[in-house]
Amino acid sequence: MPQLQYNFLMTIGIAGELYDIGFNNVLSPVSPIEPAIIPGLGVAKIIGQDMQVRLPHQDIASVTLSAPLSASNSTVVTLNGIALTPVVYATSNAATLTAIAALIAAQDGIASATSNGTDTITINATQGFAVTATFVTSGGSAVTWTTVYSNDNVFYGVSIFIQNKMNLGSPLGSAGPAPYIPGDAVPVLTRGRIYVRVENNVTSDSPVYWRMIPTLANPLVGGFRSDSDTGNAILLSNNIVRWITGATAGNLAVLEINQP
């Protein structure tokens, strides 16, 4: 039967779809570790590897001690929400810090944990993982710990939507776009204009922020918005990305990318 009705109010685009057919540069790095990268998200380079990408994460934590550890101190590290075995003071402050770092380094998703021998332990997550860490010391002399987070996210570009990819296990459900899974080549726009779905209201004058910490309201890292969302998103240089057209929260805006 021929189609007798047509929708003249079609959507303007799809997240991850190219905005126009002007100059576009597309690379196809591999996603070796992420469970799913959906179209329209900003991806990061995997540090130390060529042509491999991941989603952005808060993946470095520096934890600093207020005073040297002493006899009878017992320290519990809560790493990514899991409390580890307590580490009891042994021999010296430096030796105890080394023991705490070794315990952390042995956990899944941790690339390294090193002590400076005096007051700080620096934790690096494995590429593709996030890290949160809190330390609590009881017994003996009173000490406190302060955690400062950072990241090594290097913006690579935006994942592109393609028509002929089956939707298997999308984090947005069966109605969402087909994700790129580990081992897939991920077409990534590094120069050109692309539709992205924005987390909050943006205009063509807004700065571009890139989400690296998930929240209840915005659970997918790699999304874009116009502010830091209290530190959960990082600012991208306006020499690399800028808004061409704005949109209200949840709708499609156009992002222009100009990677060198």
C-alpha cells in the first residue's frame, strides 16, 4: 500500500548526526574498554595509546594527611564506595602510608597508588574507570585526611550516529541509539558541526562544559552543558569547541568542533 500521509514536522536531527555537509573530519578510533558509548557524547583519548577512546571520568585522587600517623592509629579507606580492610600503624608514618597505598593499588580498576612518604597518597584509576576515595583514621593521635580530585581527560571529539548499527544493550533502552561496545571502531567527529542533546539551556554565547561525573539527573558521562554543574563537568576551550545554535534542556543544539 502506498504511503498516503507524510509528517511535515520532522525532528531537526538526531544526537550524533552531522549538522551539515560542509568540511568534516572523522576519525575511527577503537573503544576497547567502555561498556557502551552512544552517539552524541564527547569522548576522551586513552592516555598512552594511539587511536583509542573512552568516556571522560574523574580518575585521579590525591589524599593528604593533616599530621603524621602514630602508634595505635587504624585507617579505613573507602574506595569507590567500598570499605577496605583497616590498615594499622606499623613501624613508621612512611611505612604505614606505603601499606595503605599498596592496599589501594591491589584493588580492581586502580592503575596505581603511590605515597610521597610524608603526607600524601595519589591514586590513579585504570583508564576508563572513575575513582572516589575517603580515609578515616581512628585510635591514637587525631588526624584527618583531605581528598582533592583531578582528571587526565583529553577531549578527542564527538561520537557520530550511523544508520546501519543494531541497537543492542543501549543504556537508554531499546528506544535509544545503538551504542558502540568494546572492540568497535567509533566514528568520531574531530572537525565540523554536529547535533548534541544538551543537559541544560545553552545559547550560542554559552561556554561548553563536558560531563565527567554522573549524577541522578544526568547519569551519562560525556554529555554537554553550559556550566560546571557544581564541578561535575569541565570547561572545554572555545578554541576547540563552541555552540553554533542553542537549545533548551533535553533538546538538540549544534556544536562546532575544531580540533588542531
